[in-house]
Amino acid sequence: MNTKDIKEIYDRYVIPNYIRNPILLVRGSGVDVWDAEGKRYLDLFSGWAVSLLGHCHPNVVAAVQNQAAKLQHAPNIYYTEPQGLLAKYISEKSFSGQCFFCNSGAEANEAAIKLARIHNSSSGKYKIITFSNSFHGRTLATVTATAQPKYHKGFAPLVEGFSYVPFNDLEALKKEVDDATCAIMLEPIQGEGGINIATKEFMQGIRKLCDEKGLQLILDEVQCGMGRSGKYFAYQHYGIEPDIMTLAKALGGGVAIGAMTAKKEIAKSLVPGSHASTFGGNPLACAAGVAVFETIENKNLLENVKRMGSYAVEQLKILQKTYKIIKDVRGVGLMIGIELNGNGAEIIKSCIQAGLFLNCTHDTVIRFMPPLNVTKEHIDEGLNILKTVLSKT
Ligand SMILES: *Cc1c(COP(=O)(O)O)cnc(C)c1O
């Protein structure tokens, strides 16, 4: 099938809730993706940070192939090795908590919200505070947690018990906490909101506030986790620990999976019958997740993230000197935002036409999130394309 054929099928049979580029993707390998007409694209966006090790990393492929031939699904009333091993990896690389598995970021956050509520249910506390420009998912509760009116439009009434304060504003947060507050939820580095980095004072202040008031700190690391920041989890840059953390996107290296991990004394509130997911923790997705952790370890990828992240920011700051449309370059590790003095949609369109996948979020912020095993050559190639596009705008 060519692009035109599949487009006709989509137009007739697929709900048009996405704006799609007229490109039929058929194959990916590392940073490269090809369309049906054989054109190659350099993918430095990784599909919202999902393709953590590039497309079809051989270790992920092998893990999925082996597991697919052995056992693909097992109900959660039995044990499987991949689920146990993945939970062990997440726990050992973070804060020694226990895991619940699901299939997406929204579901992981939904689980976190439910856990915070059930854990505090005997005290009557139920309110959760989130932050402006956050993004937590599209289910009704997680979209309510997402403090951006544009995502709420048309879905009222929303879930009760959420309120919002400005990001990085500790004083506003302190004022918002009341006797019914049970949790504070945030992304250490906001992704969709435009690569906004929580300050150290803010994050440590929130931890202190949570300790003083007996609140749960929920960190949404769906986008910034899994090594993207140069540490396994972004909170590890702050010298604090959350009580609950959520993961998804990159966790399966391209395979759909979500996870919530929580401190043991909180996790125990999720008693049998209180929460579940049919596909959650299925052996296929968990085997992929285990392969992702093994690969980050064996290839020393966190080191590469730090080196390539600094290199990319340095090169982008050089670009900034020539191209006045670049207002700011900021990031941690390989989670980098290029803020423009104007809308970036056309620039991204031109980049895609020129063979480079990037994304623009929040109208003006180009997101640069290549795979963790990216090389200098890939970065140079991508920035050359970007340069060419910028010089024509
Ligand atoms: C993408 C994202 C989500 C939602 O994940 P889905 O898998 O699309 O449900 C939640 N939180 C953050 C920070 C995200 O980036």
C-alpha cells in the first residue's frame, strides 16, 4: 500500500482525533525510520520519548520475539518471571518501592491518584494539587489533573478534588494546601508543557511540605524518566524521593506499558479488589522493559545521555546566536526544549519534509528527545537540517 491508499482507509475508518502528516511509516531501525515510498527520516523525537533505544533495538526485538513464542498473556492471578524482574529493576533503580503495572501513562497516573485517595480514605483527605502546564494523561481523572484548560474543553463535569497552582511557585502551593489535601502531583521536568524544569528549591520545598503535612508526593516521570535526564529518574537530580512515581512511554522501549511504583507502606493500601488491569504487567511488555533496563546498564547509556545532552545544548546555543527566532535552549540530559519567538508548527512541518522528526509543543517549544544511544553524528545531521529550515524562515 502507498500513502494515498492508506490515507483513504483512515479517512473512512479511523476517528480523526489526530492531525496526521501524510507519511506512511513502515520500518524503523535505530534513529532511522522509513516511509512506504522508501524515504528515510532521522528521528530525534522518538515518538514522544517512547523509542528510548531507537527503533527496533535488537535487545528489545529479541526479548519480545522470545517471549512471544513462550507466553504472551497470563492473568494477574498467577506469577510470571518478566513482571517480577521488571518490578525488581524499577524498585532497585529508584526508591525500593513496589510496582503496579498497566499499559499507559494515563493509567499509571490514574493508579497513583486512586492509591493516594484510598490510602487517605480513612482520614477523609482526597484533594490533589497539580501545576499549571502539567500533562498527566487523557482519562477523565488524569485530564482533570492536567492543569491546562484546553484539554478540559467539552468534558465537564470533571473529577472533583483537583486544584492547580503555578509551577515553581512554592508559596502559592503552601496557600493551596488545606485539611482535605492528600497529595501533590507533578512532573519534575514538564514535557508537554514546554520542557519546564522544576527548581531545586521548589522540589525540596514540596518534599518538606509533604513531610510536614503528611501528604503524598506523586512524581509523574512518564516522559522524563527511564534515563532521559541522565539519571534513571529525574527526581534523582534533586536529592529527594517521591512517595509514588509513575512511568510509561520509554519503559518498554517501544512496547506499550505503564507502571506505578510506591513506597511499601503506601502501596499496601492497594488491597486485592481495589485496583486492577487485565493486560497490566503482561509478560510480553515486561520482557521488553527488562531488556530496556539491561541495555541501559550494559551499554552505560546514562553516561552517553550526559555527554550527548551537553553536546546538543552547546550546539543549539551556537545556533541561537545566529537565528534570532531561538529564544531559549534548556534541558536536562536528552530532554531538551528549544523555545522560539513565535509559533513552531511550520518549522516542524519543514523539518519533517526535509527528513527530520522533531515536535513542537505548547506552540513555541521544539522538543528534542533523541534515543539515549544517539551519536554526535546523528545530532550534527539533525541540527544541520534544522539550520537549513531556520535559514529559510
Ligand atoms: C504522555 C504523558 C502521559 C500520558 O501517557 P499516555 O501513555 O499517553 O497515557 C502522562 N504524563 C506525562 C508526563 C506524559 O508525558
